[in-house]
Amino acid sequence: MKYVLDILMDFDLCEKLFYITTNNAFNIDTIIKHLFDSILDKTSVPYDMKNQHISCFGHVINLMISVFLKNLKDLADNRDKWNNDVM
């Protein structure tokens, strides 16, 4: 995070940073919060974590499809097991 902050400061980009898009990982939320807090401390530019941090829609769709496919596989495995038990 230090390097990102240094780059934003060096190129005077803190005031131009409107949104950050990331995946849904909890540790990313923590890093972004620290980044926003650090920018506020150094530049007095306020950020709103709720409105300026956007989850990547593609990542959310990928997670949902992964769960769906896993459940389909589990359902098929259970069906095959049930059919073998009946026979």
C-alpha cells in the first residue's frame, strides 16, 4: 500500500482518484480503508469507502457460477450414489 500511496502522491493523483474497483476479499477492504485514511492524513482529501470502493461485477459473477457448478457436481454425485444404492 505504501508504494501505491507514494505513486499517487508523486503524480498528484490523490484528488483525481474517484473510485477503486477490487474483488470482494476482506483483506482488500482493509487495505483500501488504510489507503483512503492515509490519503486523508497527507492531503485532506476525504473519501467515502461505501461509495468510492466498487466490487468487480465480473468477479462476483465468477464466484456465483463457481458455487452453482460445484452444487451441480455434488447433485450429480449424490444422484449416482443413490442410483447405485437402489440397485
